[in-house]
Amino acid sequence: MHSCSRILLITPLLCLHLFAGDTVGFGIKGGIPLTSFFAVVNPGGPFRFDAATRRYTLGPAFELRLPGGLGVEVDLLYKRVGYESQLTGPGGVTVSSASGASWQFPLLGKYRFPGILIRPYVEGGICFDRFTGLTHIAGLTQEDSSRSGWVIGAGLEIKAPVARLTPEMRFTRWGSDPISSGPGITSTLTTTRNQAEFLVGIIF
């Protein structure tokens, strides 16, 4: 038997084994950020920033369950973000706004404590963040379009008849800030380095 034929034969058998052993899970994860995406400092003056982040997180989730309560989770989480600027001058107040998307890609290791219907779990790993569609306004520069950070979290895995519910608290510490204010601008707008959010997953 040719090697290609062996691969075609083994691959579906392996997939059946994984699903039969309840090893792989797919679903959706959504929640509410508990911290603002942007941090603003307005000490006074004609220029002012205001954060306008939409407070929701949503995206697909994938789980690989391993023996001994161990597992791996990969998510692709979408956030809509935005900010506004106000410039006060002789002619009045000029307001500008910008919006974009944040695509976060967490890769997490998990440990589930023993249980039957409810299993507490802890998780930790890394997360990558990619900005798209973020426009610029006066006095602001975007130094990079991506960043990375560390993630820790804890939650409960609740076994339901057709799915698993996973409410959790997740904390991310970002390693860099991709946005900075230009020279001569006293008010500053940066991304928040410490991010906390409440998430709920529905995993099949």
C-alpha cells in the first residue's frame, strides 16, 4: 500500500478516535471586558482624548482535552475599539473619531480539577493581538499593529446535556503599547496594559 493511501486511511480513523474519546471540542466564546481598551490622561489644555471602546468580546474557541485533566485551548476573539479627540480653538471645538478592530489570539494550557458535573479549572499562556482598520487622528501615531502578552484565568466547566458551559475570569498583561501621542500633545491616549474580562464559552 502506498504511503498516500495509508495517510488517507489513517486520518479519518484518527479523527473518529478523537471525537469518540471526547477529546476535541469546538464552540463559541463571548463576554464583557471589565477594563477599558484605551487609557486616557487629560491634564488640561486644548487637546483632549476620550476612549469609546465597545464593551463586548466574541469569537470561536477550540479545545483539545488531554488525560489527567490537562488540555489546550485556542481562541480567536474579536473586539470593536475606538476613541475620540477634541481640539478647542478660537473657532470652537473640533471633534474627530477613529474606530477599528482588535483580533486577539490566545493560546492557553488548562488544568481541570476532578469533578462530575462541575469542574473548576485554571489556565495560562500567551496571547497575540492584531489591530486592523484603526484610523489616525491629529496628535496620535500608531507605532505597531500588533502586540503580545501573558494570560492567566480561572473558571468552571459545567457539563450540560448537549454542551459544556465555561464561565471564567481572564487577565492579560500586554508587553507593549502600540500607540503613542505625538510631540507637543499633553493629553495622552494609550492602550491599557492590564486587561481583565469575563467570558462564557459554549463548547460542543
